[in-house]
Amino acid sequence: MRSGYAALIGRPNVGKSTLLNRLLGEKVAIVSPKPQTTRTRILGVVTKDSGQIALFDTPGIHSAKGALNKFMVDAALHAADECDVVLFLVDSEGMTEDREPTISPGNRTVLERLKQVGKPIILVLTKIDTIKKVLLLPLIDLYRKEFPFVEVLPVSARHSEGLENLFEHVLKHLPEGEPIFPVDTLTDQAERTLVAEFVREQVLRHCHQEVPYSVAVVVEEFDESERDKPPPRAKKNQKNKKEAPGTPPKPKLEGLVRILANIYVERESQKAIVIGKRGEMLKTIGTDARMAIQRLLGNHVYLSLQVKVEPRWTERQDGLRKLGYHQEKAS
């Protein structure tokens, strides 16, 4: 049996979080089309009969301007340094027959950094469902000329294509040994942390312009005192209510968890956007976040959101510490 750590490394929006969630079969990393959605290192553990892989989902490596961006890039590079094997994710989306494959300046920067890691590096080509398979070979040849990858694995996380193959090939490069984590471990993320991220995910979904990059969420209260209570009995007029065809089944929820979370932004104008006209935006964010949190916890959730201003927190070290982004020292 083999077990060890693997880091998902790459540029923003290459599909690292989507891949992690698909491998786990559960959602532990938030996903959005906006760059820099992942801000911290997230651990997900996949255990099978053949072995266990502890996967680090990391922030996308980008030009680090400002304290928050530097924190994110440092978190990604630190994960690469301390793991057993690195998965370098490259987005294959956009490849066409009339376009020569190229390595972007951003990916070249990542490659140069990975040359210093001294660990086995696996090239993972993501989103292969978006292109013709014949176009993969020139791209693979191009990257193989730049770096001695131990494996090249094309995958489509959206369609779960190539994921079993990826697991087994990554496992080959891990040390022999018993599982690092109990077999039922999914992540090291605390429920409070996941709740905060699920709220931030809805801000990313519903708000635009500069707001998502200035938002942080902190859970101030997480009251579980009624979590083990039986669910309230359904009203008689709702007992035989039928759902519309195609509606996904509602999760069976028990008890109640009361949550108070603060959404922090940097300016009053951003606060106004998050709240919206007559509070409609905040209500939408809260409703969608509550549904996601209920699926996570398996409980009914009362979610109260407040919006506060923390000026220039993304540029200040004390601002990062206050909102939970603690700098990690490189090893």
C-alpha cells in the first residue's frame, strides 16, 4: 500500500478545485469562473484499497501584487515544496487545429519554479472535453521538451474522465506505507472554515467588478446547541406536496445550526454593492449560501449575514491576520 501528499499547482482557473472535488466525490473547495477563487491551501484526502493520496488544492500562481496575492502564491509554492509529488495543471481549453500550441508566459514561470522543487512532477492536461483529442499530442510534445515530467495525464474533471487513471498513476510515485489519515477522513477543513468559504462563493457568483477580490468572510458564531434535535413535523398541507419533474431531491435535514457571519469589504461603495438595493443582493447571497451549507452540514441552518468595511485589508499584514489569512513561512 502507498500513501503520501500531492500538490495541485497551476495558474488561476485551470480547474484545480474542480478536480479535487471530483476526486473526493464531495465539495470541499469552492469554485467560480473568477480568478483567484482559492486563497488558501485546502487538503482533500482520497482513500481507496490501493492507497491514500492527500491532495493540496492551492491558489493559482499569478503576479503577486499586494499582501493578499503574495500570501496566496506563497501558500501554493510552500505546498509544492513539502509534498511527495506535484501535479502541474495546464488548461487545454482553446486549442484549435489552426493554432500552434504554445506555453504561456505564466506557465513558463510556474515551470521555472517547479525545476527547483526536486520532486516528481506530473503534467495534468485539464478540460480535455473541450477540444479534439488529436490536438493533445502536439501540446504534450511541447511540454515534454521543456521539462522531464514523470507522467502526462489528460483529464476532464467535469465528465470524470481519466480520474481513476490519475489516482493510480499518482499513487505509483508515493512512498509505501499505511494511510496517513483515518480512512473516513475527507478534509482537514473545519466546518466553520467551509461555511465561510461557501458564503464567499456566493459573493463571487453574484457580485462583479472589483468586489469579489476585496471580500473576506469570517464566521463569528456557530451555535450547535440545537443540532441534535429532531426536525420539526411537516405541516399537513405540505405533506403530499409534489415537486416538479426533474427537481433534485431535497436533502434530509435534522436539527438546527445558527450561524452569524461577517462579510468584509474594503470600501463603503463595495458594501453598498454587496447589500444591494433594499438588501436584495445580500438576501440572494444568504439564500444560496444557506442551501449549500445545509447540504454540507446535514442540518437546517439559520444564517445571518452582516457586511462590514475593513479598509485596505488586502494590502495590510494585520488585515490579513485579522481575517484569517496567516502568512506561512517557507521551509
